[in-house]
Amino acid sequence: MPEYIKNKAFEKHGVTLKAAAEAILVFNKSLIDALFDIVPAIKPQAAYYEMYGWEGVRVLTETISYAQSKDMFVITDGKRNDIGTTMEAYAAAHIGSVAVGDKKFTPFGSDALTVNGYLGTDGIAPLLKICKENDKGIFVLAKTSNPSSGELQDKCIDGTPIYAAMGDMCEKWGDDTIGEYGYSAIGAVVGATYPEQLSELRKRLPHTMFLVPGYGAQGGGAEGLKGAFDENGLGAIVNSSRAIMCAYKKEGCAETDFANAARREALRMREDIVRVTGLSK
Amino acid sequence: MPEYIKNKAFEKHGVTLKAAAEAILVFNKSLIDALFDIVPAIKPQAAYYEMYGWEGVRVLTETISYAQSKDMFVITDGKRNDIGTTMEAYAAAHIGSVAVGDKKFTPFGSDALTVNGYLGTDGIAPLLKICKENDKGIFVLAKTSNPSSGELQDKCIDGTPIYAAMGDMCEKWGDDTIGEYGYSAIGAVVGATYPEQLSELRKRLPHTMFLVPGYGAQGGGAEGLKGAFDENGLGAIVNSSRAIMCAYKKEGCAETDFANAARREALRMREDIVRVTGLSK
């Protein structure tokens, strides 16, 4: 986060959680303004908003609606999970709506949510209903991008790794929401840091859209992304966070040029993916 | 939620998310006042606060600090999970502290957090550090209380069910935070609805404290709880949510008597557990 944005927020709101949150909002809006015409979606990470308490969460809400006002698709990366009735509350909060008295509110109003499927079908069912009724989506963690993801996810159940079993569940959960391009509302998270599994799962899960984190700062390169896409160049959305948001640091340009640096990095990333995968823009 | 509390909040704040959140706070404070001398801990469920947007999350924060002002232990049921660097943000948010400029803030300040271990060790490591440094705790989902928990959790890896493998990881993660009663800072969530697995895991995981949901409204009875405790009557904290919060409905008493009804139900639950398990109060 550029110092000048922080300092301005501290001048206005004191050294407080509110100031930190407001600084994030200023940063986010500048990034969105610089990127919305070349980037289809943003994936705000809930943790980095909760980190600043409810003021941070307020700013998450504002970031979502600002991005949507620029026609961006918003995926809240919350990795939420719980049992049926409680999962309904998360689903309503993040991609659905909530009744208060005789009125209806959309608390966060995101377009999609990442979720953790460890609890099985009744932790996912409440989301399916909202996905169907409101044209929303979810991405279920299958093979995550972190180094220790294999501790559980690579273990085999009757010869099938858990990440693949989770992927199979995504296919099943999604089977009555398949749209015109062959993909359902139920996607899977598969890390760019595991290109073999990415290719394997693309073949195994023909109706499951992938959200692919780990490109860039986490070490996943464009070479490994090829297998994420189908023969029409569809089937995956590749995420880069730090590499774009902190491009001004890597470039060594002026802090005040951070949004332009982010745009340059996003264009570079697009070229990189197009070059390696042979996909069109 | 009693109608009179809702209506009062609507009168004050209009029919808004803020009104819903404020009504929850009034409800919570009354429950805490009626229960703090007989109940050691509360487990606010993050989903039911997020459901009312950032106003709800603000009220979660206030609920946590109000309960702590009455010397209650607070477990935020957030089932958070992410990879290393991002998990640090969740850990700081919920049980740690955050630096803003030259100041330090505790955004939620809970005593413990429930987490999902699907991502493996580097999703848990950031929490271990905070648990050790600040005397906090976590509860990792092992065998959850919902009907479909078995879809993944009961599957076997080399003859070991996943819930037990997750429990084994809890023992490992906790091994250098074992306190004077033999339990570490790393607990496990094991549902009261699965008494066999509860007994099996109690024997298998001698240093892992259990958080046991599912008693009451979800159908878990006191009979099944016996196996959750060790020979000293330690090792588990049993959670009841709806049965206590909505006791006034079941009793059919006046709405305005909801807090007393909750106290009566909590006392009944305690008697029930003491009777069956032979534990002392």
C-alpha cells in the first residue's frame, strides 16, 4: 500500500482501523479504475478485510459494489463452510439476500464465493439453490496452491486423490446448472502451482469452471496454465493478486503511479498467457 | 428473536440491516447477563452476523467484548481457512492483533477460532504462533455434526478415516502447547451426533480438546457425550445454541422471559450431562 494513501487516511481518520480500511478503499478504487476494461473479474480476499475489523468488512462491501458498477464480476474469496442451516446464512450474506422485516437486503452482493467442501453436500446445498435462482456461482476448494496442500488433498481414497474426489463432487453438485458454454455454476479452485493436477482435472471435470490462483507471486507460471483451458480456450479464470497490486514496487516506479503499474502488469500477464496457451485475448 | 426486540430496533433504526444487527446485540447481551455465571463460554457463529453485512460484523465484535467483560471465554465459530500468508490475516483478525501505523489493534479479540484444515499445515501454522504467544486456541474441524459429514470425512486413507487423520494432525500441531491439564491449544470439532467417533477420537487424541456441537437442536443427546470426556471429566466443551437461545419458544413462556428460559434450559442441559456422564458440575 503506497505510503501517501496511508498518510492521507491517517490525517483524516487518525491512526485507526477506520483509516486503514479507508486507505484500502482508495487503493482498490484506483486499481479498479485502471483495470476494469482489461480484467473481467476481481477476487477480494475476505481475510485482508476482516483483518481491519468491521470497518474492513464495510470496505469489502463498498469494493464489491464499486467493481460491479464498472461491470466487473466479483468473486469473494472467503472459503466459507458450515453445515446446512448455517451455510444458508453465509450463502445469503455473500451471494444472496436477507429479509429484515418486510424488506430485502443484499448484504455483500457478490457474484461468486469460494467455499470449502470438507463438510459434504449439506454444506453446499444452500449455495446451489441461490446459484440457480440468482445466477450466482461458487468455487469449491479442490487442489489449493499452497505447498502443504498435498498433506490431505493428495491422499488417496480407493485410488482417487481427495482433490479429484472433491472435483467429482463439484461435477455432481453442478449437474443441473450447466450453461450455454458447457460449464455449471459450481466451479473448483485448482492452484496454478500444480500444473499436472490442473490438466488432469480439466479432463476429468468437463463442466466445472476453474478458479486458478497462484499465478505470479506464488510461483505459478503461464507454461503451467495451458492445461487449465478446454479446446475452446474456456474453462478457467486465472487470478493474480500481489503481482498486480504491488507491481509498482517491482517496477520501482513512483508510488503515485501504482495503478498504471498494475495495468502494465495485467497486460503483461495477459500477453504471457496468450503466448503460452495460444488462446486469443 | 423475540418480536418486541425487533420492533424496538425497527422503531429506532428503521427496517434496516443496522436494526437487525442492533436487535441481535440486545438479545445477546440479555442472554449473556442471564448465563455468564453458569456457562463458561459462548460460541458466536460468524455466519449469522455476516448475514447482516458489516453492521452484523460490528455487532459480533461488540458481543465478543461484552461476553469477555463478564469473564466468559469466546470461541468465534468462523471455520476460517486459507493458505499461509492469508491465514495470517485471519489469525490476526480473530485471535491476534494488527498493526496500523505505530499502533496495535485487536480487531475481533476472540479467545479461540474454529478452522478448517483442508489446506494442510501451512493453513494452520500462522495460528499456532498466535496461540503460543497470546494463549489463544483453535478448534480444527475433524468430524462435523451434519448428516453428510461422512461423504468426505469418513472415507479412508490407508485404513484411517479422514476425520481421524485430521485429528492426528491436531495432535501433531498441538504438541508444543500442552498445558497443565494435558491439553494443547489445538482442539478439534467433533459432533455430538456421532458418539462412536467421539469416543474413538477421545482415546486416539489424548492432548486434543474437543468442541462438541450438535447437542440439543441437532439431535445429539447427553448419552452420547460420555465418550467425549477423559477419566477426569475434562477434554470437551459441549455446545448448545438453538436449544438455549430459543428455549422460550419451546417452553411457550412469554417472549419477554426469553433470557430466563435460556437459563432454565442451560441448567437442564447441565443436569442432563452430569446425570449421564457422572461428571461433577
